[in-house]
Amino acid sequence: MKSKIIGLTGQTGAGKSTVAEFARELSCEIINADLVAREALQKGSSCLKKLADIFGYDIIDSNGECKRAVLARKAFSSRENTDQLNKITHPWIMRRISEYIEMYGDDKIIILDAPQLFESGGNKICDKVIVVVADENVRLQRITERDGLSYEDAVLRIRAQHDENYYTSRADFVINGMSDIDSVRKQTENIINSLLLKEV
């Protein structure tokens, strides 16, 4: 059986990582697009050089490493800048994701955990899409604690994304990321089980 590619997305801080971890426990393979994006920003990469050409060479430190916080502050300061970031990084990331999918082979459920799933066109390679949702105040608290961001930087990151309807209107499944942990686990399990039983 050909592997099923399931997109997992939603606004930052909604709870995608928790859902991905539960899916991993159910024997799904996980491709984390954020980790792939880190590969794109590695020292000396052509992707990082293109970003520096656009956003300024102060996004690279004296050792040639990407200063991610500086890049994020610039890239999320306006929709135009976010679009520039995506235009450069998305093609590189999607090529790498395709390589990972090939590596996993057949007869798997592969979860593509990608915050920018729709914007990158990654949904086009997915058989189904799961969206995780949560209220903005909850997401703000989560990402300030998780990423060590100031409140202002967290707001910039959230406002750079689309509203909830953008995601839910494109979803095959929606998980409430504000539910208690057992409920999120059960929602994930129900979806994965339904995918195992159906041809998608």
C-alpha cells in the first residue's frame, strides 16, 4: 500500500506538537517542517545567503550562523516581509520533505507537521489535512513560554499568520488544542484509526 501523507497544521501555539507526538505513539512517521527549515538555515547554505541578501547580513553572526531571533523579528514585522521569507524558504523545504517521504517508503502513515502547510503548497502532496485550533490568548501564553519570546514578539508572530478560518476551511479534521490532554489524545487516536480503516 502506498503511504498516506497527512498534513498537520494550524496557528502557532495551537498544539500541533502535542498531536504529532500522540501520532508518533500510534506508529506514524513524523516529518517536522520546522526541523527541515532549520536545515535550510544552516551555516553556509544557499538559502541563508538569499535571506541575508533580502533582510540584511545582520541576521548572520560572526561565526556564519543564522541569528534566528533577528531574522524572525524582521520577517514577521509585515506581511510583505513574511511573504519574502516564504518565497525563499518554501521551495527548499518542500524539496527536502519530498526526500524524507521517499526515504520512509510504502505502507506508512506519514504526518507532515507544517505550520506553513497551505502557504508552501505542501497540502498538495497530502491525502488529508488535520488542523489544530486554540484561542489567541492561549497561543500567546504558550509561545512566550515555549520560545522565550517577549509579548511583543509573540504578537508579531501570531499576527503574521492567517486567521483560524483560513485553516479550518481547508481541513479534513479539526482538533481542539485547548481540550484536556486526554481529550486531545483521544481525538488524535480517532483520526488515525479512521485513516487506517479507510483508503484516502
